[in-house]
Amino acid sequence: MTKTDRNAVRVVVAGDRGTGKSSLIAAIASESFPDTVLPVLPPTLLPADYFPDHVPITVIDTSSSLEKQNKRNEELKGADVVVLTYACNDSQSFSRLSSYWFRELQKLEVTVPIIVVGCKLDLRDESQQVSLERLMAQLLQEFKNVATCIECSAATLYQVPEVFYFAQKAVLHPVEPLFDHESQALTDKCVRALRRIFVLCDRDMDDALNDAELSDFQVRCFNAPLELPQIADVKTVVQQDVPEGINSHGLTFPGFLYIHNMFLRKGNPETFWAVLRYFGYDNDLKLKDNFLPVPSKTAPDQSVELTGEAVEFLNGIFRLLDTDKDRALKPSEVDKLFCTAPESPWNDAPYNNVTERTDMDYMSLNGFLSQWALMTLLDPPCTLANLIYIGYSGNPAAALRVTRRRSVDRKKQTTERNVFQCYVFGSKNAGKSALLDALLGRPFSNNYTPTTVEKFAANAIELIGVSIKGTRKTLVLREIPESEVSKFLSNQDYLAACDVAIFVYDSSDEYSWKKSRDLLEKVAGQGDLTGYRVPCLLIAAKDDLTPYPRAVQDSVKVLHFQPCVII
């Protein structure tokens, strides 16, 4: 596997008949101009040693005839990069790029990079050059996935290798994730990735890279140190264009951004990507899987939790972010937490607004740690990636741990787990969401909003009756909408992650009671069927209303071993 993590590139060549597609392919394969060439060539392999990245290229020729359109479309949809050809001596073939070929690619939803290639350069009338260059500029402006425009001649071999070099380069070192052509600026994800890299290189944490840190950065990414005269030259260039890019301590973050922007302006995205890939990024500007050693569960009724080392790190991060020392994080402070991540994982469901807040609607330490515990329970890879994004420098394998099976814990009547998940079932308007709000200390609201997707609430609870005073565990309530129960239970392992199931009913509503009883029987039956039996608790909500008289009596019969709990 190469440093780009790609072991092949598939190039599909398309364009009008007679524009030089097959001759172009034959010329690169044989390094000579063919006297005769087949109308459509078979797949052509360019070995790994053709180009500096040492990745082989498979070149697919296509027919422009209507009879072969389906075959051509299949090839285009499977391309890593498309080479679109026109003839330099035929202005109509160039016009058809925008009037036909780009429209076809849009219909096929082909979004890969496109290399526009003018063939037969040796036959062009030089009087056409100015108008074609103007049209090319318009093409680049209209179609955003055009990576490069180049002209060549198979007859003279002029720039034939460059066509396929640029095609491979567009795949292995894409510009699109890094640069927004509309705003003419680095993308937000790119800036966030560079900010993380800058912070990692800023060992003395003075918000600038000194000469030693700059040289170390160069060694890490390019295996070569920067000499002092070279560093001085870099600083001079930066200071001329971005005065705030240099201060008395060294290269600041704006200067760091400027240098990487310069790589793109000079047509060297491969240099930019060398930096990103050294620090673990893939083409989507996220950490590659091999940088995320997430421990594997061996049974569905195991779960993944943060280790003590990771929790200690998060406590330190909270103190660092809490600049005003009010023991709570403002929204701006939470945003700062993820400024070195591709995005904040807490902005959307299921993590948005699911933990304890202060009276000022700020995030408490309790809520902060509960949020991480919930994310680890639901999506361990996301937790590990974000721990690394925000600066966790320990061994990633030591950040998470797999718990013992729940079935074993129940048999032994003991557990070392720190996070417990409770499924909340019940009919519509029974009071499930109010129960979740109560866990978070939120006031009761008379406004009813039906729950259509599962919801979560997580909070740390101090245990009563344990030998060590102050022992706290994280409780996660997972509300299951009534309409979604059948779908969830169709998954045989769904109950494996459940520690206890509770069934909420409106104590004043006969239908609500009967529905909750029905749900309890379904869940209990599913537990018997799959082997994932869970303790069940029946909860009568809205006790302030006139109760349905038989509910409490019937609950004892349903549960057999456990009476109804009224809240």
C-alpha cells in the first residue's frame, strides 16, 4: 500500500468520435504514435513505475456511439477520474463538452475529478488559440469538478504523459476537499485539520511555531530538516503577505495557513496532502481507520466505555476550556472544544441537548462527562476519533475498554461497568419524555410534542447503599417511540445492550395502561426468544390525575414478581 492508501486508479476516457481518445491511450502505452489504432481499445494498464506516486493506472477507452452508450455509462459511473477529450482543430468538439458531455456526466451523477484534454494540438490553427483559452476559463468556472485542462499531441507525444499524471494526481491528491473555489479559500474542514496539526506541533503551547518546531515539522512530514536560512526565507515570504503570520515567537496559525495555501496556488496539492496524511487524515479529512484502534466486542451484550485515563484527560480538558472558572462551559467554549475536529459531533441528534445544563443553560462537568459516556456507548469510533482530534496524546488503545457481558454480570450479581442503559417504552403521551427531562433536572412542561425518533438522556447518578460513599454511575435513558417498537424488536440483538426496561403509562388512561402492558409482554417475549432477558419495571406516571383503578392491581399480575412503581 502506498502512502496515499490507494493501490490503483481507474481512468475512463470519453469524448466525441475522432477527438483522439484511442490514439492518446495507445501513445502513452507504447510511447509512440500508432500508425493504426482500434476504434475502441481494451483496458490498458500503466504500471506503477510510470509516475512518482507508484500507483498503477487502468485506462478505459469508450465508444461515443449511441449503440455503446449503456456500456460507456457503466464505465463512467465506475471511474476514479474522467478524461474528456476534444480535438484542438475542431472547435465544435470543444463546444460539445459543455452542451453534451458535462450534461451527461451530471445526469449520471458522476462527481469524480474531470481532466479536460485537447488532443491533436499539432493540427490546430493558431488563430483559434485565444478564443479557446477564453472558453476554457468559462468551462472551469461553470463545472466545479474540472481539475485540470491540458492540450497534447499523440503524434509528437507532447504532454501525453502529463495527461495521465494529472489524472492520477487528481485522484490521489484532490484539491476539492482542501479548497472552496467559490469563496477562494481553504475549506472549513481543512482549516480545522490544519489547526489540529499546528497545535500538535506547538510543543511549548505559545501559539506559534519556533525555529526548532518548524524544523521538526519538516522532518516529520518530509524527512528533511529546515536549515536556519530556509526558515528565515519562509518567514520573510509569510510576513510580506500576511504580517500577522509571524510574531516574536515564530510562525503563527495564520502564517501556517498561508504556507499551505501557497502549496495549492503553486499547483502542489501533493505537498499539502503529505502533511495531512502524516497526521492520519484520509481524503474526507477525517482520521483513517488504522489510526483508531477501537476495541472489539465479542458478544452483543457487551458495551464499550471510557477508561479512567480517558476520563482524567476529559476532566483536564474541561478545566482548560472553563476559562472563567464557573464550573460550566458556555456554547462558545464547547465550540472551541471541537475546533480541531472536522465538525462538532454534538450539534445534531442523538447528542444534542441530552445532558444536564446549568440555570444559565451552560454545560456542567457532570453533563460534559455524561455526554462523552453516551457517545462512547453508542458510537465508540466517533468517541475515539474526537478524543484524538481534541488532543488526547496517550495510546489510543488505552482510551476505551470493553465491558464484561451483561449476562455474566447478572449471574454474578456484580458489575464493574460505569454506564447503564435503560430502555423506556410506553404509549404516546404516557410521560416518557417527561421522565427523561426529570433525569436531567428539567422542569415539567405541559406542552406535548410526540416523539417520532428515539431520544436519549444521560446523567451521573450517585449510588445509595454502596460501600464507597460518592460512587457515581452514568444512567442513560433511551426513549423508544411507540410506533418504532416493532422495528426495533425485529433486531434480534436489540435487547442485548439493555440493562433494564421500563414501561411508562398514564395512570389516568385505560388505553395507555393496556398499551404499556402489551409492550411489556412483547419485550419479555423477545427476551425469552433471544436469550437477552432484562429486568422490567412498570411505572405509573401522572399520579396527580384521577387514576385508572385496575391498573395497579393488574400490574402485579403482569409482573408476577415486581409490583407497580408509581411516580
